[in-house]
Amino acid sequence: MSHSQIGIQTGTEKYEQAFKQYDLSKNSTIFIDFVSELLDELQIKYSKSFLNYELKKIQNDTQLITISQFVRICQLCENQELMRPKYEEFILKFDKSGKQQLTFEHLKDMLFKLGEKVSDENILKMLQDLDKDQDGAIGY
């Protein structure tokens, strides 16, 4: 007896079922614009910057996303939420001000200590992408 036969859905089945409600053409694709709406319906927590980053990686001329790409994004978003406490603990090590935020200098120091060679320009772009409230720092 499968999970679906006894009324229990796996995450993947739940994601696929929700996706199919938006797949009006029945070709296993939906418009990228519907992804955040679907994630909200599924009550999957996500950051807009993370979602935008993932969607940019798969964007194409048709502005469509496949069911397998959508399932992957759902899984990544849920994994991101599970990793948040570890992420915050890691970030705290670099937050020298104790203000629960990372500035350009914090980010530069963190990347340097991790052995990443990133230009100031790319660090600034990263900061701008992750700075949700546009205060010049990444809050957490």
C-alpha cells in the first residue's frame, strides 16, 4: 500500500499536486510568476532574495518552470528554513557589533576568513541582494 493510498502525502506529492492546479495547459510547466504564490499556499517559508536567486538560475525565454524545477525549489526552501538556526549561529561569529546584522566589512571579513576571493564590487552586490530593508546591512 502506497502513501497516497492511505491518505498520507510525501512532500514531493504535495508539491506536485499544488503545481498541477496551476498547470492549466497540462504540459508540466507554469509561469515563474506563480511560484511565490504556490509556496505561500503550501505554507513554505522562504526569503524573497533566495527565491529570486533560484529563479534566476532557471529563467528562460518562456518564463516557465517545470514541475521538477518547482519541486526542487520547494525542497531547497524547506531545507533553508531547517538550516536557519545553524546559519544564525555561524553569522553570530562574524557580527562584531552585536546588532544582529552584517555590514559590508563583516561580510568581507567573513568571506576572507572562509578563503573566498571576492571583489569589493561583488561583495557590495551580494549585500544589496540580501539587504531586505535597504539599511546597508544584512539582518538576521
